[in-house]
Amino acid sequence: MMNRPWIDGYGTLVRVLQRAFAGSTVDIRPLLTQSCSTTADHETSERQRFEELLAVTRVDEAIVGAGVRPQIMVFDDVLNSRKHFKVAQQLLLQRFPGTSIIGVFLARCLPDPPLEFEPLPDVD
């Protein structure tokens, strides 16, 4: 795994996924990398444009190695404008034509005040 100090929480997400799928045949690899740090859209009044994010993001050929499976799941911790997912989808489809790209979006924090949920029913 390459060192990506500019992505806050990146290593944590990879570790969570590796633990969640430990013992399975799931292939967890960080296929994309950025050439520089970018400011999160929620931290600035000027949102980064799709084209700007696309220009600094690339497929990490050192991680790709022998290739990928026919279906790639992209995990992201934010779903706001879907810009990061769309950049990932475009780059992965260009590099791996015919591959199915699926987005899974994980919440890293709760809104303030937190949402209230009904308890899940017991499973027998």
C-alpha cells in the first residue's frame, strides 16, 4: 500500500474493510491515488470542479498488478455531489472497459442532533 498522508482517514477505511471481509475472497486494494491534497468541499466556499479532481486522480498501476475482477466496488465516506465517485467511475471504466463499478457510501459521523432510529428486530 502506498503512503497517502493527504487523505485523512484513508488508512482507517482500508483497515475497516480488511477486517470486515477477513477470511473471504474479497480483494481489497486502493486502486486510485491523488497527486496532491485537495480541500474538502464542505471546508471551502469554492467547490472543486469535477475536471480539477479528475486531473489529480489516477489509477495506481503499481496496485493494479495482474488486473482486477469483473466487478469493482468503490467505497467512499461521503455522498454529497457524487463527484468523487463519478471521477473514480470514469477512471476505472477507462482503464478496465466492461467492468461493473458499484458505489458504497459510508457515513463517518452523525448529524447534530443525531438521527433517531427504531431498533432492529431480533433475528432468529
